[in-house]
Amino acid sequence: MINLLDLSLEDLKKWMKENGEKEFRAKQVLDWIYKGAYNFEAMKNIPKDIKNKLQENFYISVPSVVEKYVSKDKSTVKFLFEYRDGNIIESVVMKYKHGNTICVSTQVGCKMGCTFCASTIGGVVRSLSHGEILGEVLMAQKEIGEKISNIVMMGSGEPLDNYDNSLKFIKSVNNENGLNIGQRHITLSTCGIVPKIKELAEENLQITLAISLHAPNDNIRRKTMPIASVYSIEELLEACKYYISKTNRRITFEYALVDNLNDKEVHAEELSNLLKGLLCHVNLIPINKIDEKEFKSSSTNKIKNFSNILLKNGIQTTIRREMGSDINAACGQLRRRYVKNNIKEV
């Protein structure tokens, strides 16, 4: 059995032809799915014999909702989704004036081991297919009753560790016969797998690449990010420069501020020197409390001071708006709690 969402329109057209059916039926079937019909019986203009053939060969892997949380201010909706094999992932929808943004997971868990992230606790179970990632968007849209207009691949998992499926997902949601979300409305976040950044550069996509930097030097970065022992900041920035030269797209550097670890004025000056002259933007992130970790977020004053130093030195900087803190909206937190409270580990 094949997940129908892992097939492109052309793939399904080919299948229809090989099975003695008209090719136009393929678009009809996919149109139904994008309208929210996640079983073949609900596809009213599809003949019964075609439905039977589809039922025998395919399933539609849109996850079921295990838990759903809405923040007090209604700006954030957090989902725990379950797939056919019982694995649990998280997705978050954030509502802005300019539209709805969804943060999707690309893997069940994560093996990158970043110490301030709950997603890595317990490691990675498996990668999601591109159709399963698409399923997160479709189910979230159905649940909130509104269109998703922006996508950030920043949930559980490392997108570049699931490179092929992440790339297929981007092309799928960008397709005019699907969700038709522009590439400039898609952000991919990576902890910094250097060879894959260079490979992604060759695709010449118009997405935003976000790099989880979180430190101004290798010594501090190695304390929180195991990937830093594989690729130095120098190697990472070299890959970023290559990416910029190929795509002419600005890179976002994510910097989670941890009290007394990477948030001092000297660190802000060091980061300014590191990024000077690079086509980039720094997104400062107040970290969320994680039960299994002892890290503490920097104070509001420290964060503002850090931002002011970067701005003074000509580095474009914003402080990420905290959303959904009352529903544990940081990636990995709800899944971790759910897994701990259930007998069967997924």
C-alpha cells in the first residue's frame, strides 16, 4: 500500500493510465484531498470501480489529532498528530495579521542532540515521507478552518537529515495543483549540516534558509550542539556564503539566548564581527523551559541589550515574539510529555 500523498499529479496520472482509467481522474482525486476528503468514499464524482482500485492500492496518510491546544490569546494552536504506525509528531499553527503560519515536523524525534531542544530527548524514531509532512498541513488547515499561507520547517527533526523528503515536500506544497504556497513563504531550519547546505544551494530555491547558530564561537557552540564537533563555524559560514552566492537569498541565523552562556555583551560583539558583511538576519530567541534541562532564558533586558549591540554594528536583528508559551508550543515539549505519560514508547 502506498501513501497517495507521496504521489505527484503526474505519478497519479500515469497510474490511472496503466490501470485503464482516464488521466483527468487523477486531478479530480487530488482536488478532493485538498478540499479535505481524506477517504475515497467521500469523493462524490469518482466512479465506484475507480474508488475500489484506489482503495486496494493506496491510503491517504493524513494524521489523526491526538491532542489539540489553543493559547489563551487564540494566536497559537498546537497539535499532537498520530500516524498509522502509532508515531506521534507535533505541529503548531501561529496566526498573524499577514496569514497563518504552520511549523511542521520532518522527523519523529531528532538525533541532532541540541541540548536546549526537547525534540532530541530520546533520539529519532524515523523520518517522515514528504506526503506525511504534507498531511500535517492538510489536517491543520481542516482543524482551524482556514488556509495556511506560510510554512516553517522548524518542528521536530532535522530537515536536511531527511533531505530528499524535505525537498519533495517543498516542491509539493509549491505546486500550483496543490496548496500553491510560494517558495518565499517557506523557511527551512537546519542545525548546520554543511554538505547538505551546499547541495541545497544547487537547487536554487527561493525559500528562506535558517541556520541554528546559537553561539559566536566553536567553544560555546560545542557545549550545546553536537554538530559543532563535526563542522566548525568557519566551515558553516563558508557553506552559507556559497548558498547566498547561488541563490542571492538572505540567510537567517537563529540565536537562542541562554542565561550566562551566550548572552553577554562580549558575545554580541563577537557575533557582530563574525557576521559582518554577510547577507543575513539574526533572529534572537528567548528559550523555553524544558523539564529535563537546566538552561534558563536570558532576561528581557539582556536580550534587548544583545539586540541593540547587533543593530549598532549593522547586523539586521529581530527578537522572536513568544507565542503559545502557555501551551508548551516550543517543539518537542508536548510530544515528550505525551510519550512519558503513556506506557507504550513510540
